[in-house]
Amino acid sequence: MKKAFVPILLFFLFGFSPREFVPSNQNAIYNIAALHSFYTQLSAIQKDTSRVSIVHIGDSHIQSDFFSGEVRKKMQHTFGNAGRGFVFPYEIAGSGGALDVLFSHTGSWQACQIKKNYADCTTGLAGFTVIPSENSSFTIDVATKAQTEASFTKITFLDTSSSFLPQNISGHFFLHKEQENRVILFEKSQDRVTFVPAPTNGNIPALQGLVLENDHPGILYHALGINGSTVAQYLRSTRFENQIAALNTSLVIVSFGTNDSYSSTSSFCASCLTDDYRNLIARIRRLNPNVAILLTTPPDHHYRRKYHNKNVAPLRQAMLQLAIELDVAVWDLYEAMGGKNSILQWKKENLAHADLIHFTIPGYIKQGDMLYQALMQGYPKYE
């Protein structure tokens, strides 16, 4: 009786038949009604020249920004480009980030992140913090490799004390604060600026990210990922919910799961991971209770390049149950890309790498287009 009860329950909660609950190779978002507030705000952009802020967090699939960058490009093409959004000088922290925004730096810097020395300093949405010496600087260049218009008239520093000041800019600039963060407004649009630390009362600024905006309505799409990270590690971010609130976030997309499930079947704990997701969702909503949340299932991948990862199925099922329990939406990337062993076909089509975990740039771009198409399926009723 118990086996029969679960599909019947899902039928009433989701509104489709048990057979349709796990469609094969279908690009779908489950419990799409949970995105109601996000779609309502999207529809308002054209009416009142407003902005909609999307935060996309995850692991290496997100840090490179090929996947999320494609969603950003298509969303901004449809609804307007309000700016490049969140960026971070990952190179200073010894990591790698998006290719369309270039950073360079001088002087010595210290770094910490949620995967290792997280107790040494506070961290924010990015999971990284970089701290300059007094004679250091960094330069941001959004023109040389830009894929879309990324020049900015406003930059928000997500940091914990003091801030940075610009050098060699065009026109004047003005300083003010929004909530806890220092903001610089530029008289003219900028695409390459050098910043130096501006200590306050002897405190050196600790940089946790920058947000680039222009003067136009539309979409701000913030992508933040950490190579090799898990949900449990991301929960170490001390200023996570504060910065989600500071970004006026309308939708949070959560793309973890690959590293969480990458283990032997005997050591995988689905209930433990479900608890981690519950905690993450609670923190997302702590200061922004009405924000829409979209979980994405991990893509199909192999364990140690040899074995289909059997842990993905229970993790995927746990996410679908969380959609019911916590009223969040779920984009089923695992099924959308073809289900079990589909990574082999993606590899055959040069969309996935030989490690059978990561994807090629065309593969990530394909995923970004799939997510955009899935999001747009629920939008027309709000136009």
C-alpha cells in the first residue's frame, strides 16, 4: 500500500498523473507555481522600467559562468540589460572565474574561502573573501572580452569594513551607502577602472564581491559558484542571507548536487543532504521570505569515469519531495539531458568532457538555453 500511496499523493500535489511525474527527456520545471512572484516581477519590467535580480549559486558548473552566462544573455535580450551584475576577482583567491570580465591586481593579498580556511574571515555569497595590503590595487575591465554591454555607472562593494576608491576614471564619482554596503555612482559610464583600498579607522576592506549596474531597466543576473563545493560547505558563508537581501533578489537558482552525490553508494546520505537543502532554503528566505527559489537537479555523470552515479536518483527524488514540502520549484536537468547514462551521449556529441562530469563550452551553453526555455514556459500567463 505504501508504494501505491506515494504516486497518488504526488498526483494531487503536482497535478499530473504518476506516469507523467518523471517524464523522460523533458525540459520541465516542477511546481512552477512557486515562481509566481518572480514571473509577476518580470512582467512589470516593461510597464514601470523596473529591475529584476536573479542570483544563481552553485559549484564549478556555475563558477565558469558558461552555463549561467547563457541564461543571462538570453534573459537580458528578452527583458533588458540592467548590468553585468555580480563579479569577483577569483584570480586573487587562486581560482578561476568568468572570461568576459578581466581582473588584474598589484601588491599582496590574503584570501579565504568556505572550502578550507573559512574560519579566518567572514565570507559572503561568493564564498570567497580577499583582503589587500595597504599598497595594493585591482583593476576591472569589462570591455576587452565582453559578450554583451557591460559598462557600468554604479558599483556596489560587498565588503565587511571600509571600502575601495576608483582611480583614473572618466568624469566624477559620488560615494554613498546602501544598507551595509559602500556604493560608487559614476557621472559617466565606465568600462575599465582601477581601485585602491581606502582604510577607515585603520580597517583594511575585505572584498566579497562587486555588483555592476547601468542606468537601464531589465535583468541583473548574478552568478556565484565555487569549484568542487557542496551545499554543506556553502552553508559556512556567514553573510549569505544578508547579501541576498542587499541584491533585492527576486529569484534564487540553486545548482549544487554533483559534488554532494560524488561518493560511493554506501557512504552517500540522502537524508543528510536533504537537511542541508532545508537549511539553505531557510537561510535564503530568512531576510527575504517572499523570494522565489528554483532548485536544479545535478546532471547525469559518472563516478570515477567508470560507473553511472547511482546517488543522483535519490538526490533528485529528494529535491522533488522538497518542492512539495517547502514550495520551491525544481528544474530537472538530469531528465532534461536524457536521464541515466545520457552523459555518454553528450560526450559523443562533444558536449561533455572525458571526465564524464564536466561539460564543454557548447555543452554548458546548451544547458543555459535549456534552462532559459524552461523558465519561459511559465511566463506567458503573466504577460
